[in-house]
Amino acid sequence: CKVGFILDGFPRTLAQAKALDEMLARTGEKVNKVLEFAVPDDVLEERICGRWMHKASGRSYHVKFKPPRSYDGSSAASASNMLDDETGEALYQRGDDTAEALKKRLAGYHGDTVPILNHYGPNVCAKVDGNQELSKVSQDVGNALAAFYRPARNVLMLFGPPGAGKGTQAEIIVARTGYPQLSTGDMLREAVAAGTEVGKKAKAVMESGGLVSDEIVIGIIRDRIAEEDCKVGFILDGFPRTLAQAKALDEMLARTGEKVNK
């Protein structure tokens, strides 16, 4: 769960949602997205009441949508003709997978769970029409979670005067997070040695005895953080050194929807 996790079936009530928010807030976190799968109640009844399970594995079947090979599609479904495809063992129906039980479950869902959507609001919640072909549902889920497939990285900046212990603590932070420590000097030397376009500009300036401009440094950082080891996050050590550099860094990160987190 270091990078992220998905909650399925929780929270079920507004009180649980608020308790979850409080727990996450203690570590500076929050619920980033809520996906609501909207399906009419009558369709849910057909889906739930036709569901059969394999007890040992949890494999799920359905008399209409995903029947086991043992079912002929027309007979009354029973433990004798609903058999697991892999083991041949009899399937079973959960005690609450009945029309009567479903009515109570849906009443609880609409009364206790749906208010959670208002709690998190439209900026966090996204509705997906679950009453479509599977491929279309998957497509809509992908669209709703586009930002999660390109997750924002954690950008950490080490700040302090010379001798403050940044280097020592950086080693500890790197060990804990796995984020690379990016030193401006090291990045400059690597870019020059690699002969990148920005590295060539930096080399020309340094050989002439000049100071490498903020524009060039930002370009070197942009190239460096595009590498695979910076995919989840990175640590800036020794940059920015001025307010102008900080603003230039902010502008660069904003182009990919990112920012300095800490």
C-alpha cells in the first residue's frame, strides 16, 4: 500500500467515511477519488439473484451472464447442475443473494451509503454507468481514473544552510522512501558527460567561466526527473537557491500537474 490502495465495500456509512478521513488526515492523506457504479435496482436484482459462488476459491458465476460449463442455460439452477469449472464441486448461493434480502440491502445502500457521495462532493466523486457492456464500463472507468494512471510524484526539497546536516538526513530519507537524491552539481556533471542538449549548453558556459543560468539548470532537472527512478518521487538537494529558481521550478512542475509536496 506504499504507493496507493483501493477500498472496496468501505465506508458504508457517513460515520465510517468521517472516521476514515480523520485517520488519513493524521498522515496528511485523503481520499483522492470515489467511483460510483450506477446500476438500476431492477437490474441489480437480476444480477445478484442469479449469482453462484465456489466456496473454496471465491470464484463467481451467474446463471445468465457467466454460467459454468455444467449449466445448460434453461433448467432451474441448483447445486446439482451449477458446478465449478475447475474442480467440479457444487456451487452455492449466498444467503443474502435473494430478492427479499436484496431489498433490505438496497434500502441500506440508498439510505446509509449514498450520502457519502455528497460528503466527498463532485470534485472527488465520479459516476460510471455500470449498466453497459463490460468493455464500455472499463473504458469509462479508465477515463475517470486517467490521472491515477499518471500519478503525481512526491517532490521533496531539502532546505537549510551549509553544515545543517542535509546530506546526512538525505541518506536516511532515500533509504526510507526509495526516492533518488538529486544534487544540482551531480546533475550538471552527468548531463555534460552524457552530452545531452542541455548538457552541451552547460558545458559551453562553464568552459567560458560563466555561471550556468537558471534556464539551463531547470532544463537539466527536467531531463533528470523524466528518468525511471524518479517515477514515484525525488528529492531536490541544493536547488532552488533563490526565489526566482523556486518560481521557475513551480512553473516546470505545473506543466505536468505537479508541485513541491514538502
